[in-house]
Amino acid sequence: MKFSSYPCFHDAPLWFTDMKHRFDKECKCSSMQHPNVSEERKSQPLYSDLEATSNLNRLIRQKYAGNDVVDLVKVAMHWVKNINEKNSQVLAETMLIYHGVGRGSEHVFLRYSEAAWVPFFEAIDFDWAIIKQLSHKCMLFFCHRDRYCLCPYFALGVFFLFGCLWRETTKETAKDFVFPHLHSFLNDSIAARITSNIRATIQNREHRKYVSSRSIRKGAMGENRVNQNLTIKQEYAHSTHWTRDE
């Protein structure tokens, strides 16, 4: 806190505020709980549909420590029932992130010119950027046959109906991006934006703090892990992660 009163920083209060915010955030992310304190997960997995899977006795090891059950269906339906321009954007982003196996904020880089319709699979193939590997992967998006609110094509349809195909006011450099509105955000603010939007749909305050954008990845990868039709190699190929033997 002494930095704020240092003479060199008198003319740069905004710089100090931003630095302090990032420092506090890093401290919180790096903090470790006392070993004698029971472990609490930072992010609970957000599965797609717990009611549908509960009869199969899968994916539910516990119902979120006794709190109300929250899944992606309930989160998505909250946005559908309260649909507006903002919620149409969040719905489209979240569904693409979920079907992209929770690949963080990499949906920012999706372009129409780098996508193609694949007749064999009857699905869109997006060129998905993998930031940490500095590469691109093919990411197929399939229609969700059971829940329309989880379908990426339904979400994109709602997104387009609320004027998101209209690009007259969009900068020329961003017109080709699926989500040009995200280009006004800092890169590390996009995941935080998704987190805050998801938490806003959860009534239970105690449960709310254990759900984040990372919960989408945990839920999607967990569902792939229990899918007996996928091998381990196929599972990792879908999420574009690497196994140890590779």
C-alpha cells in the first residue's frame, strides 16, 4: 500500500489501481488453504443436465454439498426466459464454450471466414484457436438432440435474431468475427464476464461462489469421461488437450 503514496506514482493513479487489482487477483488465485482445513473446490463442475443423468446414477457424486442443484440447462433457461440483447450474446458464447469443451475465452477468435459446413457430419467446423499452444484446431459443433436450450445452433439463432448479424457499426477489422462485441474487453476480463453472468442466474449465494467459467470445462470433460463410446484418446482429441503418452 506504500506504493500509492510514492512520489513517482502521483501522476499515474490509474496505473497503480490496475496494478493493485491484478496483484490482489493473483494473490487470491495463488493462495493455498491450510492443510488442516477441509478442501473446498474453487469451481464445481457445471454439468449439462443433472436431472436427465440422475436416473443413470452418473455424474452426481453429491448434489453440490446439499445446495440446490444447478446445471447448464437451468442456467441457459434463465437466459432464454429473460432474453434480450445481452442474454442472447451470453447464451451463444456459453453454448459454444460448452460444446468446445470449455476452452476458456478462445471463442473470441472465432471467424465466419474460417468456418465451414461439413456435409458428412452435418455440423459446422470452426477453426478454434488454442492460445497456449499457439495453434488452431478443427472444432465440430453438433446439434443437441435432447435439449434445445443447450444446442449451439439454437443459441446462434437467438443471437442473430437480436441483431448480431448486423455489422454496419462494427469496425472493419472485427466484422468477420462471430463475437465482435468481445473485442472491447481485456483478454482476462472475458472469462470473468462469463463467470459473473452464470452466477447471476444462481439463487443460492453460498453455491454461487463455487461456479465459474472453469465449471463449464470441468462439466464438459467429466461428461466425456463417462461416455463409454469415447476412448481416452478420442476424449482428449475432442478437447484438444494432450495425454502424457503423446
